[in-house]
Amino acid sequence: MENLLNSMKMEVHNNLYVKEPFSSELGSSIVQEGAILIRDLGMEHFTFKKLAVHIGVTEAAVYRYFENKHKLLLYLTAWYWAWMEVNYVYATANLASSKERLSIAMKLMVNGPVFNRNAHIAPEDLRSIVVNESLKGYLTKSVDVEHASGIFAQVYKFGERISNLIFEINPNYPYPKTLAYTVMESSLLHAFNSKHLPDMTEQSLDSINRLAFFEDLILKAISNE
């Protein structure tokens, strides 16, 4: 199975790019090396000029694949959530219990993907980018137009799986979608805060205790009692 996942390319919305990047060696390099530079520099200091110099091409060549660095960030974020969905599907394939599947989903949200090898983009790089940079891609004036264009489809698909699990466990719980997306976003913020803003969390809130926190939050919220 891991060999299959290693070669798998995620499908993301075509409005995220000008030309499908993995259709060529140059496009692949733009995505792969761009991810590394965004991880290392952050979005504030990352530019297409720096990427072009890094991979030895003209800046115009980069723009043939992506409209701007914002779209590249959204592309990488979409790839991450598509990869998370694949991780969830494979990790829960033999589990009939909704609670067991929800437990796997929470581990994915808190700790990131369980399958960390992919020939196209390193999942660990994507995890770092999503934790540290992804909110910068959503909190913009253009978000309404981008939402209408369908480019957030991957995050919606993963969130829908979580909200469906919550509904399966307790069909009477009135806010399954809100809870699912709250946990998705909060799990990333807690991962960021524990490293960079530690006074916003308990000192003991490592990955194990973050998982315990979110399990407690979700299971108490949807308890039938």
C-alpha cells in the first residue's frame, strides 16, 4: 500500500494553477522547490524571483504555472488536504466503527498524515506549510471570489468526512459541520502555538496531550448523555 501511496498524485482544482505543474519537469520543480522555500522562508519572504533563482530559470517561467505566490500556497494547502483524505481512507478501510474512524481522523488532524512518503511532494513539508502558513491563504479580501471558484474543494471534502462521522455517532447533534471545521482549524493553531506562542497553551500540551484535548472536546460535545 505504501508503494501505491508513494506514487500517487493528488488531484486539486484546476483554478489553482495556470498550467498543470506535474505535466513537466519544470512544473514539478516549481512545486517541490517552492514548497521547501515557503517552508524555510515563510510567505512574507518567499518570492517567485527567489524561487526562479533557486531552480535556475527565469521568473517568467514560474508565472507560466502559477498566477502568483498566493495561488501556489493555496495549491500546496489543497494538496495537503487531499493527501489527508487519502490517509484517512486507507487508515480506516477495515474499521466498521464510526468512533474508531473518528479516533483515526482526530489523530490525523492533530499529528498530521500517517503516510509520510510521496514521490511528488514531501508530506512533512506540506504539514509544516499548513501549520505555519495556510491561514494566510484564507484570510484575504479575495476569499469570497476564490470560494465561488471552487478552489477550496479539498478542505471541504476532508471536513465533510469528519462531519459525517459526527452525525453517524450522534444524529441529534445539531452542529456536526461547525464542530468538524473548528477542530480542523484549531488543531493547526494549537500545533503552531505550542511551538511559537507557548504561553497560549499549557506547557504539557505536546502532541499526545493535544490529541487528548481534542478527543475530550469532540466526544463530550457529541455525547448522547
